[in-house]
Amino acid sequence: MSNKFAYVRTEMAQAMPPPVTQTGVVGWMRKNLFSDIPNTIMTLLAFAFLVWTVPTLYNFLIGNAIFVAEDGTPCRAPEAGACWAYVIDRFDFYIYGFYPESEYWRPNLVFVVAAALITHLLWPELPFKGISAIAFFVGLPIFAVILLNGGSFGLPQVTTEKWGGLMLTLIIASVGIVVSLPLGVVLALGRRSHMPFVKYVSIAFIELWRAVPLITVLFMASVMLPLFLPEGTTIDKILRALVGVALFQTAYMAEVVRGGLQALPKGQYEAAHALGLNYFKSMYFIILPQALKHVIPGIVNSFISLFKDTSLVSIVGLFDLLGTVQATSALVEWKAPHQATTGYLFAAAVFWIFCFGMSRYSIYMERRLDTGHKE
Amino acid sequence: MSEVKEEDISVDRSKMTVSETDVAIEINDMNKWYGDFHVLKDINLKVMKGERIVIAGPSGSGKSTLIRCINRLEEHQQGQIIVDGIELTSDLKRIDEVRREVGMVFQHFNLFPHLTIMENCTLAPMWVRGIPKAEAEETAMHYLERVKIPEQAHKYPGQLSGGQQQRVAIARSLCMNPNIMLFDEPTSALDPEMIKEVLEVMVNLAETGMTMLCVTHEMGFARQVANRVIFMDQGQIIEQNEPEEFFNNPQHERTKLFLSQILH
């Protein structure tokens, strides 16, 4: 058969530069800040608001803030702002809780290893993802338990009652995140299964956990669970909280993932089946990569809310970052008008840094995974 | 109704031979319901190897459902469907066996948008047939050349036109080296100027001796390529005949009405 295409273009035409009036600072301001009268009024109002708030904030946070002090005396001066010296003095407690100071290197080492592995996993260009994935999901938990808990390899034992601060927050959040995503995917698939048993077990799990407040879950785990266990057996308090948080989060994650599965056109399932891919292969290669990509904002939303919800464990007597900040907020030697405020500001800033980081990474991934038009 | 004129595409029918003895698909007294709705009624159809069958009929007549039963995208409730010697039952292993041998092209292409064209074409051969990557890519390039878009191999489906996407979809199916190809309205979602490029690929495929079942409204294609045209209405096969006879001398009233509506 003869080829009847007369001419087929193989490359795109070069893009032309934008008109000159669209570029430059003045052009930008004119276009975005002073384009018409309402816009100009809004710009001036916003500017006035900044003039009003920024100096006050600056004075409180930096200008009149106390950075160096032996105790709370300078912070008690009437014009004193934030009492950062107090946060600096308590910093170790905020990070490690009651972990003994001589053993700080252990959480530090775990943190460095975890950070290195996460960086490697999240950096798309780096090779050998498989190795670091196994190291992260299998090796790291074992390594972390051995190192943090001690009691073997000549390490003195540090019982979990002494764990606390940011270290505990990170442990709970990362276990919650790492457990909830794969389990959530399994439950989401289960809920859409044609097998009645699998389907109804998944629905029951999701609906049960999702309908209970996290605080209730944590209370049940710490107060009620021991009543049902045979006498003499105890389950570690942190472990109970970890399981509670992880399962709670799993239920939410399952629904987020299910949303992504439902958004996929039926044709994707059909095409995968028509090619002979079985259920697991079509899920793994075709359905989940697309479904998860669609729900990245929802997944990260869940992660962020989980990260912040970890502070609820302070209710069952665990000292996470917020718990440690709260515990010292009435410390007598640092008594000052802004003592508690400064502590909470610090906690808020730490939470913000982690959550904002997750948010930015998700935006980066969304852009990276965008392969153009959907079907 | 867009229709490509017969003289536009040259067809060499010499290689399109129908086997006398080898049966590709056999459907016996097959019935299907959607809930209470009886979509397919007493379907009997025997397709020999090398046949090119066009299934025509008004929308809702069950023609898509029929070919979707052949690779079990739809389940039938009564009767028997035997594809390539394998009877379709609820046995998942057999279903997968059949699907490996039966390629399907959809109205909306259904390419995998998160994979490149090359990955679309190599995924199933690698993970269903266990073919090594290099070999799968070689095969993929071969078929992409045959559908005349080798230069698009490393683009994503979203960057291609509809006609190009449908040609990739055909290549993707062929990479599995199927014995039978099913086409479910392959040109219905295309702009008129792209229909021809897809039909050319299909003609080309027919010339290799492939067994083909096509649900299509392209009557020019039916006339030139098909050895049998089947007319369906309300879930039944009303009439079937060689294209010449079918178009020039329709027997049934409903066939006449249908033809009068689509042929001008």
C-alpha cells in the first residue's frame, strides 16, 4: 500500500518571545498592582496593613526579643518581646524529651540515617531506589529500635517512657505515614473488590476507624486495651499509640486512594485486562500509578494532618514536641509574660517547617509526574 | 456519517485467505443480560481463521457488547464462547489465556497516559509474556514503524493526535502477537481527516491475514476488506452475508432501513 501522507511535521515550531511591555518590574507592577482603581485601592490597603503589623511583629520576634539570658529576669522587663533564651535553654528537652544527654548521639544517628535514606528515595534522579527502599522500610525500623531502645550491643537501655520531644513526634508521624499509605492502598482496593468478604471487611474497618475521634482511639489504646489483655502482659505505651495512630490514618488514606481509583476512566481497566494483565499486574503498572498521582494533594493533606495530630498523644501522657513545650511553659526560673507564647511559637515554627516541606515536595512531584492530557 | 471513499485506500485482497478448517471463534446459543435487560439473544457465530468480519447495526443493538464478550470484558450468562480452542468460563486462568491471544482496540484508544508510547507497547509483552526488555522494544519499534509513527516512541500519549493515538493502540495490541483482533468502533472518536490513517493501518493488518472482528460504521471499509458483514439489531444477529450481497441485496426489512439511513 502506498504512503499517502504528503507532509508530516516531526518537530514543534519555535516559540516566539513575549511582547516587551509584558516584562520588567514596572510592567509587572502596573499589570498586577495598579491595573485599575479597585486594584489600586486593594494594593494600598494591603500596604497599610503591612506597615501596621510588620514593625510590631519584628519588635516582638527580634527587636525586643531576648536571645541570651541566664534565667527569666530580662524577659520580665515590661518592654521585652519573645523570650528565645528560654527556648534555647530548654532546646534539648524539646528535641529529645527525657532521653539521657549522654545518649543523644543515638537519636541523632537514627535521624541522620533516616534523613539520608528519605532524601535518596525522594530524589527522583538518584539510582538504586530498590536498595534504599529496602533499607528504609525494613532496615531502618530495626536499626532505630535497637539503637533508640538499647539494651543490646552494649548500649544502655533507654525505656520508651524517656522518649519525647521532636524525636517522638517524628517517630509517630513517620510510622503513621509509612504504615498508612500501603495499608490504605490495600484497603481501598479491598473496598472495591468483587469478593464480598474482602469488600465488607474493608468497609467495616474503614467506617469503624474513620467514625471515631483520634483522641478516643488513643484513650482506648492506653486505658481500655490493658483491661482486655491477660494479666501480666503489657504493651508498650508508645507502641499502642503508634498502632492507634497508624490504623486511624490508614482508614483516611484508604478513602483518599479510593477517590483516585474511582476517578480513573473504566477504559484504563479494560485496556489493561484486554492486554492480558492480571489483577495485580494491572493494578501495579496501570491503575495505581495513575490513581495515586491524581490524589497526591489528598495524600499529602492526610500526611500533614497526621503530622499535626501527633500532638494529641500528649493527652495519654506522652511528651511529643508540643507536650514538652507545654510541660515547661510554667517553669518558675523562666517565668515571664511571654514565656508560654514563645514556646508555642517555637513549636508552631517546627511544625510549620515540616508540613510546608511536605507540601512543597508534593507540588514538585505533581509537576514532575504530569505527562500531559488525561485520557 | 463519515465515510471514506473506496478508491482512497488501495486493498490487496490476495493475501486475505480464510481457513476452511481452523476455527478462531465459536459462539453457540449465547445470551447475555444486564440485570433484567436482555442485551444479546441467542447469538450463534462461527469465525474461521483469517476472516474479516464487520459488525454493523444501530446504536444499542449489542454489537460492542458482543465483541467485548469475546475477550470477557463482559460476562455472558448462557451458552458457549470458545476462542482459539479455549472455552470462556469464570476460570480466571483461561480468561487470561484468551486475552493474551486476542488483541482489542477501543473507541477511545485507552492508551496508558502515564507511560510513553514505547512503554505502552512493551509493558504487556514483558510482564504477561515474559519477553526480555530489549526484544520487546525491538518488536514494539517494528509495529510502530508499521503504523508509521516510530518517531513518536518516546513521547507520551497526551502529546499525540487522536489518529496517532489510535495507531499506537493498534501497535500496542499487535506487540502481544495476537491471533485475533477485535476493533470496537476504532474510528468513531476521530476527526474525519484522521479516520483514513487508522483505516489504512487496519487494511494493512487485514492484508497480513489477521482474523479481525470490527464494529464500525465505515461501510467503505466493510465493502473493501470484510469477507462477511453481520447486521445486528436489538441484541440479535438479523442478517449476515458477503459485503457485495449485503449492501446490494439486503434481505431483511431492518437491514434495508439501516442501510438506507447510512448510505447516501
